[in-house]
Amino acid sequence: MEELRGKELVEKIKAECLGFVQEHHCIPTLAVLRVGEKESDIAYEQSVKKRFQGFGLEVKDYHLNANCSNEEFMKVFRFLNDDPEIHGILVFRPLPKQINEEEMLRYMKKEKDLDGITRENLAGLLLQDENAFAPCTAEAVMQLCKHFEIPLAGKEVCIIGRSLVVGKPLAILMLNQNATVTVCHSKTENIKEVCKRADVLVAAIGRAKAIGSSYCKEGATVIDVGINVDEEGNLCGDVDFDTMKTVADKLTPVPGGLGLVTTAVLAQHLVRAYQLLEEK
């Protein structure tokens, strides 16, 4: 069984970003907008800042109290959206209930929408618009498959999970590569039998170690999107790694697999956003 580790791909993306920055004498800048003090958001924000520094990119953080009004939030958001020195915006979601997320999405420039959450970028995926940003995690799956030369055209791909962050956009990206795609979810009947048809199985349900070897056919490639904490406090994925490795031919570990690539894709998107905004 081959472990699909993300480090080599991350280094490749890092070199591309550094090369662009050095060649164009620029510093693409990301604005991180966080409402509240969720530990997971803070940890990811710190991780992004540290990683981007190594990629030659800048991160500016903007924090608001969890009880801030929609007017306060939109004032900061509009400032970032209109600031020519900001090339990308990352908003931690879900936002508190008093914040009108739909209003934010209506105003967000698609070029600054690095994580593909606006309707313009989601529609762009369907239309195969080369300038549309896909959600970073979904695109990270595609880049991982390409890097490890995992064939997709004509292959059966099964995605467990139908979120707008991963499952649905990933299904479109896989279709664009001529894969035959099935999306499974909580209402899927005989889900294990459906999953066992797949040449490539993607787990994206957000439940620790929920997907074991009984979901996988012998010799399949398994990509674990999940980042969870198990009962012992250890980081783990949606896949039960220990059982899955007995049947899968290729398998991403958690940590060390797709998560590393997702942050690198965010950096890659920031560089692309800089280019798109400069061209306008």
C-alpha cells in the first residue's frame, strides 16, 4: 500500500509561488476575516500565516467580536473587498447568525474569492471557466490525483459527502476529467456496495474513522478529506486508516496527506488572484 503524502506536491506549489513573487517583484496579500474566537479557526489562521510566509506571500488578519453587528461586519468586509492592496479574502464560516452571509456573497469580488464560495465561481466550475476558483479542498484532491498519476478518465469515482465545500464541486471537477462519478450521502441505499464499485473513493463526511475497509474494493485509491479528533485526542481522518490500508492500493494519511495540499492550493489561488486583478 502506497501512502499519498502531500509534502512533495506542496514543495512544488511553493516553488511556483516563490518564483512568481521573485519574477514580478510583488507580494500578493491575503486578508483573513475572523468573527469570534473559535479555537479551530485560530489554529488554521496561524497555520496559514506561517505557511504563506514561506511561500513569499503576506497575510493580514482582521478580527471581530462574536457579537458584532451585521453592519460592523459588512463595513470591514467592504473595505477589504475594495482595497486594491488586498488580493484575496478568506472568511471563516459559518458566521454568527446575526451576520447576513448572503449579503457578503453578493458583494464579494469573484477574483478575491479564493475558496470558491460565490455563485460566480461555482457557476464557473460548471462552465469550465479557467478563471473560476474551485473550493481549495476539492481542487487539492484533483491536484493530488494528477501529481500521483492516478487515472480518472473512464474510471468510477465515488465521493462520500455532498457539501458545497467538497462533495458537489469535486463531483464537477471529476466529471470535467471524464470520470464516472457517484455521490453518496446519508440517504444512499446500500452505500457500502455502491462505494465498493469505485476505483477512486473520496471520504468527505466529517466523522472520525467512519469509513472502513468494508467500503472499499481491493486495489482502489482512497482519498481522505476529513480532519477530526478521535476519542484519544489524536488527529485523524474520516477513514479508518488501519483497516483501510489492508485493501486499498493507495491511501492518503491524516495528518500529512490532503490537508497540507489544501493550504498550498489557497496560496496558489492567491497568486492567481493577483494576476487576475492586475489584468483588470
